[in-house]
Amino acid sequence: MRTSQPRTIYLSEYRVPAFLVDHVDLRFELFENGARVHSTLTVRRNPEYPGVAEHLELDGDSLKLESVSLDGIELGADRYQDQGDKLVVQAVPDKFGLNVVTWIEPQNNTRLEGLYKSSGMFCTQCEAEGFRCITFFPDRPDVMARFRTRVEADREKYPVLLSNGNDVDRGELADGRHFVTWEDPFPKPCYLFALVAGDLVLKQDTFTTCSGRDIDLRIYVEARNAAKCDHAMDSLKRSMRWDEEVYGREYDLDIFMIVAVDDFNMGAMENKGLNIFNSSCVLASPETAADTAFQRIEAIVAHEYFHNWSGNRVTCRDWFQLSLKEGFTVFRDAGFSADMGSPTVKRIEDATLMRTAQFAEDAGPMSHPVRPSSYMEISNFYTLTIYEKGAEVVRMIHTLLGPELFRKGSDLYFERHDGQAVTTDDFVKAMEDASGRDLGQFRLWYEQAGTPLLTVRDDFDSEAGIYRLTIEQAIPDSPGQTSKNPQHIPFALGLLGADGTDLPLRLFADENDAPSERVLELTAARHEFEFHGLSERPVPSLVRGFSAPVRVDYPWTREQLIFLMNHDGDGFNRWDAGQRLAVDVIQALIRGDEEGVDERLVEAYRSLLSDPSLDQALVAKMLQLPSEAYLVELADSADAQAIHGARTRVLDCLAQALRGELLECYRRNGDDGSYQLTPEAIAARSLRNTALSWLLHIGDREACGLAQTQFQDAGNMTDRMGALRALVNSCFVTEREAALNDFYQCWQDDPQVVEQWFSVQAASLQAGTLNHIRELLAHPAFDWKNPNKVRSVIGVFAGQNLAQFHQADGSGYIFLAEQVCRLDDSNPQIAARLVSPLTRWRKFAEPYGGKMKQALASVRDKEGLSKDVFEIVHKSLK
Ligand code: 0A1
Ligand code: ZN
């Protein structure tokens, strides 16, 4: 067991840095057995620091110190202390040059933080605290310096040598080595530093900015991936244009580079001028990547590019402000994706992620505010709350201010804080100053954790023609926070008349030209609104477009939900009504309140399937039943097997009753041979694959034949994978095995496709999947050192395969605990992410909850637990 508890860091302890670094000169000597890093810092005292710091303290991690010199004179060991995680240089002058030489071993770096090797190339990951694994440095985002970086390596093995900014010098060295020097003119925190050295090919393009500057765009990949860069390049150019048009942001360097690496802990990283991407988030071709991957790539390329302003030009003062850059940038990439595709579908996807996973996080042991006030390990705080809820908070500011004032606010924010490291409060202040609105109470969204619950009740006075709506808000307690104050919530509302049209929302009896949609602003624990001049009781359409990240409790009848599914003027709420109806039906089965599946659900799905005049992109989404994870989230005490059983029954019933419509839908949405990424084409593929999977779910022979043909003939991965997934989850054993073998034979040399092959098996509904998972871990293509492989097998099994993971004997949990312990020794960040399904043990009924807790305790008791896993496990067992 870990003997000492890791230290907790508090926001309240923030102090400005004692020393500032104006300039960093780095020289990397890269070898096969390690790397020598020469770092020269130009340091001065920070005039804003209260008091006098005698010693300079620099952060370090896993470094071998070779020498320390001050103003050119090597210091004796009596002038500094190497404390492992700190280098303390004593009695320093007000201004000085400090040279530090360290030796590191990138080839043995399995944590993938700092400088490491991936498929033979050197690469870096410095956010949040990886730079300290490269050299001693004040590793905090409010120390911003200009970097000059010289990279030296063997010319043949590493012909491409990259770092941030512009290349200013290059040349030959002895012993077949060469160097390139890079200079980044923009001061930046060290978490944005990057270096790459490898044998890479280049895909090149140009972009002309709004002011007429030509930017050199480069995507570097291994030669075998050269044909998979087009989509990322197109996405990059679209992002650059969009940011100019929508936010007035122009790119600032002459060159913008992206590098794809196979071993990466996260999706991608926004290093200044040199973004580094997980291969799976940048490489795609129609033959190898499904629609979801194409969309993810477009969004992530945009996200990283947008960080150039929201994150790099204006950065975070400290890591408690992480959502300053992440929430805002996710909001920006969501706007971009909405504009590139279907805004309603994008909103449905974002709201689904929020309601399924972020609400769960916010109700669990790791719940924290968008601006947390303490942490042990910052890597654990790259969460859905910081990213997705943070984006929802920015979105609410956009809703409250309207697009023009919001843009004024973002202009002011960028202008006021360019080149600075600031706080979420500075962001809100810029929005207030530009708009004249008071966002004082709104700031609670950053400070209070937990999902507000809105209880909505209504009443119709037919004589007076008045419809009354009362709305109460309550925010549940969360770790360290009780008795919360009401938050400022934008509540978008419509009222539907019997003919399905939106009624005017008259807040006064004599209000003329009342709008048919309003954003009510909730600020108190209870509000009552009156709507006048109504001749009939309306059906309310609440929180349209998911205008706030809240839960809504309103006693809709199934008739009302069906009515909203057909008529709501808000596409999002049409979808939402369908989800609520399906949830209601499934929950009634779980409780045993109803014997069979409500016919009205079947009929509602029948009309969706058979009316091609409906928006097919929306229909494709409406046909997806609520996920098991969402049903768990909605339950007070979740019985995983009961949830899976009830949902499966509904699927069975729908597929049996709608067999004809499904076959017809499949045929109508046949592949026309072209591969397009329009909302319509994506919807058609989604519809045909949904139809196929439903039909195979009920063991339909004819559909099995269709799936086999589709599997063989598919011109793209969406359809090939759609057919494979349907077969894998069907009762057709021989066909399933044949397809899986075929697929592997065909694609075994492509890691991104092999990851999909692993995932489809890890998500399999077949009994005995756990045994199969153990076999997959022994498969030659599985690699413990590669996070994507680990995620595609263990992550998918524990995070997405409810029925197979939650076995009553606890075998799934014991399995996960074992793998987490194993991974913790090599890659703590990945281990900490993987353990998260177990942390939700309180949510599950017995015997599940107790056994999950036991498995968690076994992880807690592991010898030498990392800080990352320690924090999560201890907070979850409290
Ligand atoms: N800032 C990146 C994501 C990222 C975060 C942390 C990392 O290491 C702990 C790596 C990447 C983004 O938002 O895209
Ligand atoms: Zn980001």
C-alpha cells in the first residue's frame, strides 16, 4: 500500500510566481540510449511577488541532473539541492542566466508524459505537468517565456526534426547527425512546448488568411499513412476560415504543423504551431474509418486549432482555470461542427454525452465544479465537467447575451488578455463589460458542482385563459458542498396548441406580438410564470435545445410525449420526447408495472421508419433507443441485468413488429457507391445499419444474408463495420466467426482498423465475452504499452458493455481491478481513467454495488499506487 498520502493542492493557496523566465534556450541531443537536454533560462525576479524569495525553485520529475551553471559559472553542489521533484538554487541574484543539463530516457518512458518514443519516433506531451520530465523548470502556466529549441539527432533515423514556431537554422554535424533550430516568437507556458524527431512524410497545403498571409500547412505521418491525411487537412482549412468568420481570429505564425503518433494518452494536444495528435484522431480514409471517426477528426482538428487563441494566446493562470480554455474551446468546436453538419444532430449528441456521462460524473464521488478548488493530480481533472459542462456554461452566456453581444465579449476578452495567463472570472468579466449584463449570480455555475434539478408543474385556468408554470430548482449536495444557492438558468420554453403549432407566450394579458418561444431566466429557488390569452391547455416544450445542463422533472403523459415527438417546433425536443417515451416504457418493464411493450411506442417508431418526408438525420437519431448507460444514470439503484433485459425486450418487440418497415428502410437507404459526409448521407448509412442490427438482433435469416453481402461488398468502413457489428451481436455463430476472421486477415496491418476490430468484440453482447476479452489481451496485435489498444479492449468492455461487465459474481470487476493494477505501474494516467466504472458502485443495486466496492478496495491496497489512481480510488471509497 502507498505509505504517504499525496499532497492536495488548493486554489486558495495560489501565489504569483517568485521568478519569471523571459527566454528559454533548449538543446536536445537525442540518442538511442537517452537524451541530453541543455536548458538555459533567462530569469528575473517577479516585481509582483510579495516578499523576497531567496532561492529559485524549479520543478522536476525523473531527471538525472548533470550540471547547474549560473551566469556561465558551474555551481558546486553546496549551491543547489536536487530534491528529485525540485531543484533549489540558493541565493540567486535579481536577474541571471541559469544553465541546467539533464539526462533523460525517452525510450523507457511508458507514462507518455514528457519526451518519449512512439513507433521509433521521439515526441512530447507536456500538458499538464510533463515539461518537468524533460528539464527542471517552473512548470506552471503563468510562467510564459520565448522558446528557442535546437534538436540534434541521427540524420538517417530522424530526418524530420520539429519544434514550435519557425525553423531558423539547420545543418550537418559529425557522425551522421544533423540539427534544426526552431524559434517561437510568442511567449508561452511550458505545457505548450513540443518536439518531434522521426522518419515522417509530409502532406502539405496552404491557407491564405483574411489579411492575405499565406500559411504553410503540414501534416507529418509515417509513410504508410500518407493516404489518410486529406480529411484532417480539409478540416483544418475549414476551421481556419470559420474562426476568422465567426470569431474574427486569424492564425499568427507562418507555419502550422500536425503530427500523428500512435502512442498517446489523450486525443490530441494544441502545442503552439505543432499540434500532436493520437493517430486515431487524425488519420482517416473511407475504407478504414467510420463516419463517427470522420466527425471526431473534424471536431478535434478544429478544437486543437481553435486553442491557438482560446488557450495559447490567452492561457490559464493555474490549472484550476482549466475550463477557461477547455470549456470555451469545446463551445467553439461545437459551433463549428454544428455549422459544418446538422445543428440539431450535433446538439443531440452533446446533450446525450452530458446527460449520460457528465451528469453521472457530477453525481458521483469525483464530482467537482467547473472551476475546482482542490486536486491531488491535475491529470485526473481533464473531465467531462471541465470540458463539456464548461462548454455548456459558455453556451448559456451566449444564450443570455445573444450572438452579437457574445461576440463583443469574446473580442474584448482576446484583446484585453492577449499574451496573458488568466482566470475564468476574467472571461466572465469581459462578457459582462462588453454586454452591460450582470453575471454575478451566473458565476455560481463555475463554483458549485452538481446538476440542478428543475421540478416543473403547471395548471390551466380555462375561465381566465391563463396557463401557470411553477419551476423550482434544487442542486444536490456534492463532496465538500452542501446547501447550494440557486443558479442563474436560461430556460427556453414553447407552448404547443392542439393543432401542434407554437402559441404566443403572453406574459401580460394585453401583450401584442408576443414571441412563440422565450428564454425565461431562473434566478430564484421558485418561480411562477403566467401565460395569458390561451383558449386551451397547451402542451409545454421545456428547456428547448437543452438550453441549460439541468434535469427536468415534469409529469408528461405518454400522449403528450407522442404529440411532442410529432409536432414540437424544436427538433431537439422532438427527439427528447421520443427518448422520454422510450425511457418510460423501459422503466415500467423494469419495475414490473407493465407486462408488455406499449403499442404506442411501436406505432411511434413505425411512423418514424416509414415517413421519408421527415428529416432523416433526426429520424436516424430518434431511432436510437436510450442507452443502457443513460438508463443506469436515471435509476436510483441500478440493476444492470434488469436494465439490459428490459431494453432488450423493447428492441425485440420493435424489431419483430416492424420487420417489414425495417427491411424497407434498409432497401430505401441502400449504398449508392459514393462516400459523402453530408448529414443526409450519414443519416442514410446510420438508418440502414440500425435496420440491419435490429433485424439481426431477432435472428432474421434474410437480414443475416444482407449483412454478409454488405460486409463483403461495402465500399466504406461505416457499412463494413455496421454489418460486422450486427453479425457479432447476432445468434449466427458461424457467420459471425467467419466475418471476424476475414476482417482481421484483411486489416491486420492497420492499427486504427485493428482497434475497431478489438472494440466490436469488447462490446459484444454474447455470453462469455469476459473469457474472450482475456483471449484478446493475449492476441499478438494487443499491446499493453499502447493506450488505444488498452482502451479498445478493456475500456470498451468496462465502460460500454453493461451486461457483460456487470456479472452478478463480480468477475468483470475483479478483471478490471487486475488490469488497472497492472497498468498503474507503466501508465498511471491510463490506469486512472480505466478505473472509473468501478467508482460508480453506489449507483448499483446488490450484488453489483458491493462487489464493485470490493474490487475498488483491492486496487486501493496495491503496493506503490500512483498518485493518479490513489486520488480516484480514495475519493470513491470515502
Ligand atoms: N489540451 C488537450 C488535451 C490534453 C490534455 C491533457 C493531456 O495530458 C494530460 C494531453 C492532452 C485538448 O484539450 O485537446
Ligand atoms: Zn482542449
